[in-house]
Amino acid sequence: MESLPTSNEGWVRGLVTLKQATELLRGGQVVAIPTETVYGLAAVATDEQAVLRVFETKHRPPDNPLIVHVHSIAQALQLGDVGEIELNLMQRFWPGPLTIIVPRKAPLPRAVTAGLNTVALRMPGHELALELIAAVGSALVAPSANPSGMPSPTRAQHVLADFNGSVPVLDGGETVLGIESTVVRIVGSECVILRPGAITEADLADVGLDVLPTPSAIEELAHSPGTRYRHYAPNTPMRLFADAYTLREAMVPGRRYVILAPYQPVEGVEWQHLTAQSVYAQLREADEKKVDEILVLCAGAVRADVALMDRLLRAAGENLLGEGT
Ligand code: TXA
Ligand code: MG
């Protein structure tokens, strides 16, 4: 990999301006960018070398395709074969956290779609990201800007820490949604949710679509290869509990815990309020504090949040304890 510009060429500790980000991307470099969901590791989608650099930087398996980020529906129409239903979804939910899989059209490098004949398209709901895509003059690939398998970054600081400042970051503040976009594919007249996110099954059903419920996190999803890998996982061991009683029973005096929950699960014990917006930052903080274990109470509002539960199950390695078995 070519060396990135040093700080005396204009950027300090990895933070770059919109103008610098534009130039770096045009020059074939990788830049971390803000979106409304999580930070993405961006590169020009039509530049094969730059796309390969994204895989290399993240240590991402080459059979896991990338999402192509556009600044308009018009740009999306150049890249994919967009049907009537998909176009309706774009008009209804873009810019926003909905990624739509369509047959690929433009000569994108094979690496982008991992050899598939479909492409994932998304128009992010973040002003800075949209301005950047327009300024670069090309769609951008952008997987979450974390080393493969780790929790996704929701702040510029997370990206700097993950890559030791070696990846330039366009700082757009803390991301407002905190977990990755909903990924859907239209099959016949049905909308299949490949990855749950902030756009829910109910939102999609609301526009008159037949929605195929999100497959369980345990299933392998033939159409979304990335879901085969363990994801979003902190280094600290993590267990999920269906109720406060089971969580309390699991606690051993003397051990240090981070407890994430929708409400205080144990009298007199320190805990943190868990939401989709906060989850990745909390998993990262638990690693920094070097506690023995992360205990998560999956009840109430947490249990009701399909996308949050999906990420928790994957991060913990699927086990939910105390579930009346
Ligand atoms: O919110 C988001 O979507 C963030 C921000 C940065 O935009 N990006 C993101 O990218 O989460 P990534 O690469 O971490 O996740 C992309 C997901 C993977 O599960 C991948 O397998 C799936 O989308 N995907 C990409 N292209 C696909 C395709 N052609 N068919 C099926 N699934 C695809
Ligand atoms: Mg990811």
C-alpha cells in the first residue's frame, strides 16, 4: 500500500477536511467518512486498486461484497438495474439507512460485488457524505470502517484508534443511528430483509410491500455473504440474558463487569443504558476498561429492537441465556 500523506502535507492525527478527503479519494486513497449509521471506509467504486485497498485495510474476506454509496437516485440508476418497487423504496427512504440490492449494471470492478451479479446501493442520510460523493464525482464503496469482525465505529475517534491514525478520517460527529443500514432485496413482489436496521419490517410493510421477516441471526444467509462471519464482537467475553434474574444469578463476587440494559437489572450495581445508538461505543469502552465480562439484559426495549438484537446475538456468538428452554 502506498504511503498516505504525512501531517506536514496538511492533515493532523488522521483528521481531514472535505477538500482533502475529496483529493485523497480522487487519488485512489481510502478515507473514513461519516454516515447516519456508522463510519464507512470509503474509496472510489470504479477504481479497482482503491477498492482492493479497502479490503486490505479492513482485512475483509474477498467474498464479502461492499455497499456502493450514491448521492442521488439518478446516480443509482447508472449503477444498477432498478425496478419499479426498488425505485419506490429509494423515493420513500433515501437519503436514509436502507441498502437495496439490485442487478448490477455499470462496469464496477469485480471486487466490489465479490463476483456477484448484483450490487448493493445506498444513499446515506448525512450531509457531509452526500457533499463528498458529489465532490468526488463518483460513487463510493464504504464498508463499516472497522477491522473485519470488530464493533463498527460511531465516532471519528474510533476509526483513528482502530487503525492507529493511519486512515484519514472526515469527522462528521457521532453517528445518529449507531448501527448499520437495513439491507433488502426484492424477490418477485416480496421484500426480503437480509440485514435488519433502523428501517424496520413495519416501515417496509407500510409502503404496501409483502415483507419476509428477518431471518434469525443464527441462519446463514445465502444472499448476504457477509452475515456468515462473526461480527461486531468486542474482545471482552459477552453474555446475553433474557431476564434480570438470570443475569443476577450469573454474577460472581470479585469479577468486574460492564452491564448493558434497558433498565437497572441489579440493585446497587453500576449499569449503562443500552440502545442501538450507543451499543458499539459501549462494547468498545468495555474493552478499554478491561473488565472480565460484558453482561447484557435483553428485555423490554432492547428485546423489541430487531436490529439491536441481531447485532448483540452476532457479537456474543448467538447465546441468549434464561430463555425458558
Ligand atoms: O450502514 C451501512 O450500511 C454502513 C455504512 C458505512 O454505510 N456500511 C456497512 O457496510 O455496514 P458493510 O460492508 O459493513 O456491510 C454490507 C453488508 C454485508 O453484509 C454484505 O454482505 C451485504 O451488505 N452486501 C453487499 N453487497 C451485497 C450484494 N450484492 N448482495 C447481498 N448482500 C450484499
Ligand atoms: Mg461491517
